[in-house]
Amino acid sequence: MIYIHKFILTLIFSFCFMETGTDLSTRITIDGLSDDFTSDEEILSDAMGNPLESSTDSYWGEYNDVKQIRATWDETYLYIAVDACSWDNNLMLFIDVYDSYGIEDMSEVTAWQRSFKFYNFNPDYFVGTWDTNDSPQFWRVQEGGSIQVELDQSIETYSTLNTGSLGRSMEVKIPWTSLIVNGEPITSIKLLSLITSGDDYTSSPDCAPDNLGGITNNSSQMVVVDNFAEILIDGDGDGNPDMGVSPQAQTEFYKTPPFEPLALLIQDVIFENGKTFSPSLGEKIYFELETNRGTEFNVKIFDVSGKFINNADNDSGPLKWSWDGKNKREKVSPFGVYILYFIADSGELSHKEAVVLIK
């Protein structure tokens, strides 16, 4: 009797904790129901089973909310399920494989235009569906580009999202050969999912994993999407997906959720030698930005009429710049007032400071 109990426990444990294997096609069925994925294939849960994504954090309520992302793979396919609820809205999944290209601004692509920009993450592929649609669309970005996307109807997908019904999913089964470009091995993939409105040029009330700067209740407001789950696919570097590993254990985040979103703020602009300088005396102006969280900025310089003069030199360290008073032609600008225009790479924030160039 003891041995029977041990055998049953072993079966239960094996079912709940599965590893990637050579062929999972008999276990994972693309039917819009994710109950054939196991707990260690839950990307938005920790090793103790604690959820990393709230099921009720959407501005549009629990019936328009991303609940969980599940992922696993075998030698031939990558399997992904997004558990979500949508009521008259859309669900999107973004996949980033290669760092060298991908979507930067979703409002500029040739299909599924939406009002969000990507930062730290530029997807090469996305899957999109809408409420009651059972055939999600798989799109790929044209190699090397960021705008032109192409529909790939060969990818197996299915969705059961249905007018606010809970416990539904969008699933996709992607051949590794469809993700590989020019024979370049896949080391890792980055994932994120969003609920969006069905209209073009609208944004999102919920994304998973959570966004660093939060999300918006205003569907017309541009959102910067800057967090993601990154799953290590080829940890041993042999050019093939790793077998016998737990997808959850292979996952890291740009910033691990849950956390309170923090809107990007400029805390101070420090001018090392004041705001007045004389290039004719060999002087430069040095300035530094202090912010409440990490991001990159560029600084453009304009005269008071709005004419672009030059970019500040970012050669003094992170968020530190200098300007020697010269324009893009390397000629010293006339004396007067100039505007330093700080622009966050993420697009979240901009700021202006005036400086004075004297003879």
C-alpha cells in the first residue's frame, strides 16, 4: 500500500512539474484552453506558485485583463498560451527574438496600429485576436525592419475568448524554423501581452508583465511598454532548444513583478559651472540629469526661434553631457539664449532648460 501511495504521488508530481522534451505534441493541444500546460510552464508565477500578475489590475476591469502567460517547447515547436479575458476588445502577444531589429512604435506598423511604443524590447513577431474570434493572426516583422509586417497563415493558433468569459486562452504553436532568421540560433525569447481596444491608434489598459511606468485608462493616450519576460532557450549554446528544463526556471524579467508602477520624473538638472559660458574662451557647459528610475535620454539644442543647432555630447558618463557652443558645422554659435531639450529614449518624458552663450 505504501508503494502504491508513492507511485500515485510520483504521478501527480510529474504531471504538475513537466520539463521541455523532444516531442510535446501529444500533451499540448492548441484548442484555446491552457489546462494542458503545467505549473512550471507558468511564466507569470514564481517557483512557489505565487502569481506575478494580478488578475484584476486592468483599468477596464477583470473582464478585459491578461491573467497568465504559459510557455514550453520541444525540438520542433514553441508553445505559448495567454490566459486572458476580453469583452469586445483585443488581445495581443509580442515575441522578440533578435535584438538587431523589430517594432519600435506600434502606431507606425502596416497592420494592427496601436498607440504604444516599445522600450528595452522590439518585437519581431506578434499574435493578435479579438473577442469571439477563434483564429488569432500571427504576424512577422520584415527582416531588418520595424514597420512592415506580414501575415503568416501557416502558424497554428486558436482562441476561446468570448464576451467576458473567464478561464479562456489564446494559444499558438510556432515551428522553431519559422522564428529562425538566416540560420541564426535562438538564445532566448522575450514575451509580453496586452489587452487593447479594437480600434486603430488606441492603447492598453493592461499589460503583462507589469509596465515600469504603469498603464493608462485613456485609450487614446500613447503608452510606453518597457517590461518583458525573457526565457532562456539555448543555455548550453549548442544551437538547439534545451531539453529537460523548466521554462519557469529559465525565465527572468527586465524588472520582476509585482511592483508599484513608477512614472518617470526628472528630479534635478545640475549645471557644473552654471548656465553661462563662453566658447571663445575655450569654455564648455557641463550638465547632468537626475531621475527617479533608470532610462536613457538624448539632448538636442535649439536657438530661441526653434532652429536645431546640435546634439549635446554624451561623453562624460550616463546622463551627463557637455556642449562646446558649436553647431553641426563645427562653427561657434552666435551669443544668445539656447534651449537644451531633454528627451527620454522611452518617449515618456521631455524637459527644457535655457542656457546663455556669451562672447
